[in-house]
Amino acid sequence: MKLIERFLTNQKAQLILLAVLALFAAAQSYFGSLITIANSADLYTKYNNYVIFKQSFFHLIQDRDLYILYPTEHWDLFKYSPTFALLFGTLAFLPDLLGLTLWNLLNAVVFFSGLYYLPKIDLRTKGLIFVFIASELMGAMQNEQSNGLIAGLLLFTFGFLEREKYWLAAFCVVASIFIKLFGIVALALYLLYPNKWKLVYTTAAWAAIFTLLPLLVVSADQLIFLYQSWGDLLANDHADSNGLSVIGWLKTWFGWEPNKMAVAAIGVVLFCLPLLKSKSYSNYPFRVMLLASVLVWVIIFNHRAESPTFIIAVSGVALWYFVQAPKTENLVLLLLTLVFSILSPTDLFPPFVRREWMEPYVVKAVPCILVWAKLTYDLLAGPIEPRIRGDAIQT
């Protein structure tokens, strides 16, 4: 027990473990066997997502459309902004094993640093959060996706807002939006802080910079074309999938296929209700819980949510549980999240169970949906009693 307690408060040991996990994930993907997709005879690497990101840079500088299929290079579409493609050029020229390793390390370190940048939460609590999400973060890195990076940027956004470092907060939230558009939901956090005019113009400034940055390598006409192509892709993508989301849950569990926009609208209304409690804005646990709500909401109401994106939602679940005083019902929901959201995609569950039950019935999403419902209730019912330990959460 003493060893565990020391680990929970030892940032260096946790960071070393995280680096080992990132290196292992990169090696596992790089040295894995080539795979086929659907009925295609083409062979692809197991680090296909990294190849998509890497090739997007070369497509950008060659004035090609970023948002069409390139089946001779990789499967699936590039769905991020032209600016993301440009910035990925910092890795694109590197050998794949080195670039993939650095990419995983970037995701891991940004997430870890964002977690530890959160103010007014003691080291042991942050250690517990890290241990809780470590397996989920590993899964995200094994898929070479950007979700650890996005989660870290959103955590940093909150940390900078708390310290009134608005330029840095705006940078983080805009960067998350230019990776995946759902980062825009984090703008709701601005309502909690003073000097909103500064938040507006700093965000506008960063948005302009990120929008125009690809002009370093493409013409204005080509950039306009790319944004139009990206918009067309996202518009068509919206009707294509239900994902591990509220929509997917309603369809697979109840056979109900409601209008996606209607479900999203209801989700927006429920998300916004706690923001009406302006008198609670001065309460730190309330603000952290709103951050947790953002992290969970952007996944469970995302029609394209897939397993690797859940590092974002699970981070929100961990914050929700560990920020407030322990309650039996909250512990039950936390354990459900651990078993069915975090561990269900792993080898702890037999393949036939994952294939026949977990995946078809979007089981991974259900605990996060339940937690978000309870989280929203906690925000509305209030006041939120903080978890106190050592120099822990202050109100």
C-alpha cells in the first residue's frame, strides 16, 4: 500500500510509465502485421491513422484535395483542418517509427501536463485520475489518434482560464477546434470567467491565425477550396453513422431512431441548464464539474464517437467522481465506467463477448451517458461538496 501511495504522488514515476506506454504503443503498431480492410485486396499498416495524418501534409503542399480517398496510400478519409495537415509536417518527414513514437508522446505528455496543470487539486487525487484513465489513454495511443491531445488541450484551457491567462486559454481551445470541431463546446467555459471581451478577441485572433496559417504553403484559392471540401465532407459525414453515442444507444437498445439534430438540440439544452446558475460560478467544484460535463458531452453526443475517443469522456468521468465528496451511487457509476467503458474493449473480455455484445450494443458509451445524467443533476441540485484531502480542492 505504501508503494501505491508513493506512486500516486510521484509525477516523475507516472510520466516514466506514460512514456513507456507510448513507446510500446508505437512499437506495437509499427511492427504489427499488415492488414486488409473490408473486401479490399490492398494491405495497410496497423498505424493507418498516423499515415493519414502524415500524408495529409504532402497532399497539402502538392495542392491536392485533402478530403478524398487515397486507397493506394491508406484507407479512410482525412477529416481534420488544413491547418492540422500543415502542422503535421513537423513529423511527416521523419521515419515512421520515430514520427509515430513522437506523435504518441505528444498526445501522452500534453494530456498528462494538462491534468497536472489543473489548480486546487492535490497530487494524490491527480494520481488517482491518472491511474483510472491510463488504460483508456493507452488504447487511444494504440490507434494513433489525436484524442489524448484534445483532452489535454481542454484541460489546459480550464487551467489557463482559472489563472486568467486568456491568450493561452484561447490558443488551447482554438487548437482543439482545428483538430476536431467538437472542441467548440469548450467555449461555454468562458461564461464562468470575468473579462469576457478579452476572451472574445483573443479567441478571434487565434482563430484567424489558425484559419490562414496554410497560406504559408498554398494559394488563397486553394485554401478556400480546401475549406469548402472539408465542409462538404463533414456535412455528408453527419448522416453516415450513429457511433458510440446517445443516438447509437437509443437505436441498439430501444430500436428508436430519432432525428439526430433533435437529440443534439435536447443535449444542448440540458448541457446549458447548469449555466443558468450564475451564482455558482464562484464555486470551484462547480466549475470543474462543468469542465467534466464538456468532456463527456462532446463524446456521447458525437454521432462519430468511437472507442479511442473515449479518453476524453473518461477523463470527464474521473474529474466528476474525484472532485466531489464520495457517494455510494457515484462509486457504482465509476465502477461501471471502469468495467464497461474502459476495460470492455480489452482482452479481459473474450473476443466473442466484445463482438456479439459490447460492440453491437454500444456498451462502452452507456456508463458515460449515465454519468453525464448524474453529473447534470449534481450541477443543477447543488451545492457540490468538495473532496478534501491534504491541500486538495478549495472552494
